[in-house]
Amino acid sequence: MHESRTPFIIGAVVFAVIFAIGAILLAQTGGGTAAPVTPSPTPTPSATEGTPTEAPKKEDVETDEGTTVVELRFTGDCEGCLVTARQTASPDGEQEWTATITDSVTQVELPTPNTYGLYFEVRGTTGGVENDSRQLLALAPKGTDPGSAVSSEELGKADEVKACWAGTTLDTAVVQLQVTATDGEVSAAWADPALPTVGKPVAANRTATASPNCS
């Protein structure tokens, strides 16, 4: 009689041991079903800030009632150089804004409608005083698509460049620039990547003297 019950007793003991071990392991691992891993959200670029490589509609720029900060970030040795943003196509007449490059950055703030047809000049300085060197900022070699990278070699091969900006409706427009200067004497300045443009092109060999027609 007792012998017939032995297998059941042994089975019960084995089950109890397995159950106890499982309980211990469950407690150590925190128990339950592991929560699914949630991927980090992809950062969404601000709708009011960026590099303006897409041309907006002219009417959207001209009817915008806000202001735009144009932040120009320079690569090249032009610390202390002056940047002038000039608007000649406005019905309000010619206007300009000038700022100094400090730590390879400068910025100008202007009414957003004035970004359409705006052009830029980079002027050299010697000992903190403006010298005679000046370069029209080439926003794109003629025929270059907005957003394309522009090297000094590509700029040098261009017969004509475009310098009049198609503008933006961004609150902050970041413009990446390249500049070539020696001892404060500016010899070339261009946007990289290229920006959308309007107006007539300028001969590449006249960027030191030309004022573009941006109407």
C-alpha cells in the first residue's frame, strides 16, 4: 500500500522543487512580460528654421507680415569682414543691413518680404577698418540646382553666377557660405549649398564690382 503511493509522493516533491525554482527566477527578473522597446522619435525639423534651399512662392514672401533673421555661417578666413544685405527691388526703395563676421557667424534681421530679391556683399577689413576688397556673394553658379554642393572649382568654371535670392518665409534662415580671403582681402564668396535665385545672372569675372539686377 505504501509502496504504491511512493511515485506520487516523489512526483509531488519534484513539482514543488521546480515550482520553487521558477518562482525564484521570476522574482529575480522582475516577472511578467517584457515591455516592448519604444524607438526614439525621429527629430522633426522646425518649420520656422532651416537652410532655405527650396524656393517659396513669391506672393507668400511678399505678403508675409513677419521678420526673418538671416544667419550666415562662414567657412574660411574672414573674421571681422563685413556682410551687407541689400534690397533694391523693393517698392520702398533701396535698403541695406550690415553686420560683422564674428566667430565665423553673422546675422541680419529684416522684414520677411525684403528677403525676395535680396543680395549680399562681403567686404574685407584690415586692422578692423574696411579695405577696398569686395565680393558679390554668389548664391549659385548659373544652372546649378538649389541645394547642390558648390566647390571652389565649380565656382571657378562658371561663366555667370546668380546673386539675387528667391527669399524665404522662415523665421530664421541659415545660409552656409564659403569665403576666400588673405590678410583680410576677400577674393571669392559663395553659398554652399546653392540657394534658389531670381533676377539676371552676373558675369563671374565681375563679382568684385557688379551690382545685380534683382527685379
